[in-house]
Amino acid sequence: MNLLVTGANGFIGYKLCEKVLNIGWHVRGTVRPSTYRNNLPFDVDVVPIEEIGPLTDWSKVMSDVDTVVHLAARVHEINDIAADVSDAYRSVNVAGTERLARMAVASGIRRFIYLSTVKVNGEERSSPYTEKDNPKPIDPYGISKWESEKRLHEIINHTELEVVILRPPMVYGPGVKANFLRLLNVVERGIPLPLARIKNHKSLIYLENLLDAIVTCINHPKAAGQTFLVSDGEDVSTPELIRRISAALGRPARLFPFPSVILKLAGIITGKSDATDRLLGSLTVDCSKIHRELGWQAPFSVNQGLGETAKWYIKLRYG
């Protein structure tokens, strides 16, 4: 198998390259020129690519490729300085994805794995999301991912490219950044959190489980043309997640009760209502489709994933 991985030195890309090299596949990985060769296994054929967009020239990376795994994307950025945030997301995530897929068609590539997001389904709901739900993305990132999915479906309808779309929830594991890394830091420092009474449910996916799902979608003939929601298969509340992280880090869980309505009000006052809503609300996915169609089950439990993440974090903090 000859694989092209975009965003090869990212959180997901690096570990995917490592995994498929161990399987014995050949891997070509694209990276930004400014990060050339950073954080990549030696055996990866690294190719720098300028900004992804509607005019990106992918021709130099398409030869002798069987499958594309498209991970590179414009993701959430705090205090985004782009003049028009929506246009910036669309240029990379929509037009850039369409450009890559059409060049893959022209090069005779067989399969195209696209990493989307559960944010295409929506941001918060008490019942689990499924692939049959009407997409209701809210923010520019989620909207751009849904628009890119639609472009890919248009390509499917007129070509023989086998597109597979994966929509994961929050991904965690060694190397994680952003909100999950901040949560690890808060728990490890023993900062009390007013979340003991929160009764929500969250789906997550451990990095190794996501990689296993990607490899399954590369190999399985029934994956072609499908969209799959994926997760660890076990949903946890925010306080339960904190308790499990605390146990993995060997720290006490410092949770105390506080009215959620006041927490929401505090989020509004501080201009962080979106972050507060994500922390307090529920977001779960139903993975029965990928279980049924591909026979895929997450190989690692939530506790195993959190344990490995904690080991990495402790090494990061203390060497």
C-alpha cells in the first residue's frame, strides 16, 4: 500500500505515519515548508506543500499513490486574525479539499479518506448523533467541513474515487493540545473545579482508536462512499472524565458542587459562553453503523487511552 498523508506531522498525522510504516506500507507525507521534516519518522517521504487552497499543486505527490488520507485543515484558532474567518476556512477546508480530491481522480488514485468532525452534526444534543441526522454545523469550522463533505459527494457522483468520511468527536492521546491539554494541566495542579453536579454525557475518541478506524477504512471494501461517526464507545460525564484523569495522573479529583445556571451566567459575562456550553452540555455519537458495516470496534478503552495520555503528560512535565 502506498499512502499519501496530508498534515503528516500533526497530532494525528505523525502517529498515523508511524502506525502504517509498522504495517509495512510506504508513506508520503505533506507538511508546511516551515515545519519540513519536523516531528516525523525517518522513513516517511516528506514533501513540503505551500498553503492549501483552490490552486494548490499536488501533482508532485500523486505518483504511485493508492490512497489519500486528508488530515490537513484549518482548525479552530483563538483570536483568529483573518480578515474574513469564514472565507479563510472555506479556502483551505472546502476549496483545498476539492482540489486535492480532483487531482487524486486525475491521478487514478483509488481511495480518499477524509477526516471531518462531529461538529458537522451539531454542537450539543441530549440524544446521540447518527449519520442519518440532518447536519447542523454552527461555527465556521464545522460549516466548512460540511461544505467540503458535500463537494466530495459531488465528486463521488461523477467519478470512481472511493471517498470515506470519518466524523470523530474530541480526539485525545499523547501529544494532545488545546482544551484537553489545559484540562490535564488543571487536574494535575489540583485546582478545584465547580463541576461535581454536572450530569452530561460526552463521546471522545482515543488517538489509537481513531488510527485503527482510519486503517480499517483504507482496507475495507464496504467503506467506499460511506460516512462514519466514531468514538471510544463509552460516554462519560465531565466530572467522571475529570475523576478518571485524576486517577490516571495519581492526583485527587478536586470537584465541588455549584449551580450550573451560575456557571452559564459566568460564561456569558466573561464572553466565554461557547466554551462553557461545551463543558456543561452533552455531545454523544452512535457508532453502530461502523460496527455493523465494517465490524470495527475500538481496540482500547477510555481508561486505557487516558492512562497512556497521562503517562505522556507526566513525562512532558517532569522528564
